Amino acid sequence: MPIQAFLGQLLLGLVNGSFYAMLSLGLAVIFGLLNIINFSHGALYMMGAYVAYLALDLLGLGFWWSLALAPLLVGGFGILLERLLMRWIYKLDHLYGLLLTFGLALIIEGVYRYFFGVSGQPYPVPDALRGATDLGFMMLPNYRAFVVLASLIICFGTWYVIERTRLGAYLRAGTENPMLVQAFGVNVPLMVTLTYGFGVGLAAIGGVLAAPVIQINPLMGSNIIIVVFAVVVIGGMGSILGSIVTGLGLGIIEGLAKVYYAEASSTVVFVIMAIVLMVRPAGLFGREK
């Protein structure tokens, strides 16, 4: 196979890995800090893409405005869900959260299918990121390079805030011992609500970034969420660094599988998940209990 084709497929795998990392990061934040398996994450990712589409179609607002509006609007919707529904299941078994969020995903997807159908809607690449850069050995599409760079900045920036700052320490302590943290004057319920909104906002950003790459449709979230859950399981449930590294790595492995054995590209992630669970049931970066 020509080196150009190989590197092109590797780049495609890295772009897919960026989306896996972004979505699995939001799942890891919500599970690691709130202990909820958020199966509606894919539907919220799809909502972010539709915010971009509707902002352009109805208001004439371009990509950069959508990149700012989507996490605010979809994150606000997530805050509403948390206040009305999620807060009642925090102390219940994980199964209740899984069933509730799965039902929410079906409802959201059904509403969008009713209004938009199932056919895809195109979204243009922003003018500033059109074209490609000649690297000598391959042409690198500018937008795909931007997606990878933006995902890395957002993912590792989130990891740094949660793991290396005082705010992150408050978040972790508030989920483990809320009464103690409240004694220091921290509004733990508000902090929990904003954390859920932030995790949802990450999904919305992923949706906006995906809009120019794939056609926007109500099924785009359900098509990716199973793979993203596999990424989270491999990295370790609740491990933020594990989700980032595993998402990027599995995207690259999936891209290479399409080069050498295309028939296995759709299942390689789940084969790796089975192997990892046999060796490390808590995941690569998870903590054994």
C-alpha cells in the first residue's frame, strides 16, 4: 500500500480517536464524579451538531459561534435534566441511572427523527479551515488537523483542571464526602449540577466538531455511543486520563485495521475490550477495588 494511503488512513483513525476521546471524557467526568452511567451522551452529542446546523440555517451564525453556543445551550439542557431527574437516582444502583438515561436517549432521538427525519444534513467546513496543507508525503486537510488539535487541548485541559487544581480537588471531595465539603462553605449540590452540565457540554462540542466531517442526522449519537462506552470500559470507568489515551489509541488502531484487515475494523475495539477485561477487569487506568 502506498505510504500516502497509509498515512491518510492513520489520520482518519486519529480524527475518529479524537471524537472517541472527547465523548468518553464527558462520560468519564459524569461517572467518575457523579457515579451515573450516562447512556444519553450520544443523543446530547447529536444535539450539539444540530445546534450548529440550526444556528447556521435559521440565524446565519457560522461554525465559531456554534462552537461557543452549543456547549452553553446543550449544557443548560443537561443542567435541567440533572435538576429534574438525575438528582433522584444518585444514591441508587447504577442500573437505575442506565435505564433512565437510555430512555432519555430514545426520547431525544425520537423527537429529532420526527422533526428532521433520518436523512443526513450537510454542514460546511468553516472558510478559515478549508483546503489542505502539503506535508511533502501527504496532503493534510486543515479542518481534520484542527479537530485533532482542539480535541487534545480540550481533553488534556479538562484532565489538568480536575486532577491538578483546587477546583478539581473540591469536585472529587464533594462526591466522596459531600457533608464535609459543605462544612467548608462549598455549595455541593450546585457543584454537582454544574459538573453534569459540563460533561454534557463536552458532548455538544464534540457534535459541533463532527458536523463538517459527517452528515448530521438523529442517529449519529447512537452510531458512536457503543464504541465510546467500550473506550470508557477499556480505559477504566471514571478514569479521565484513561478515557483520553484509550480513545486516541483505539481510533488509531481502528484506522490501521482498515488498512491491513478491513473486515475486523468494526470489531477490533470490542476484541480489545474483551482482552483487557480478562487481564484487568477495572480497565487499563482503573483502580482495583
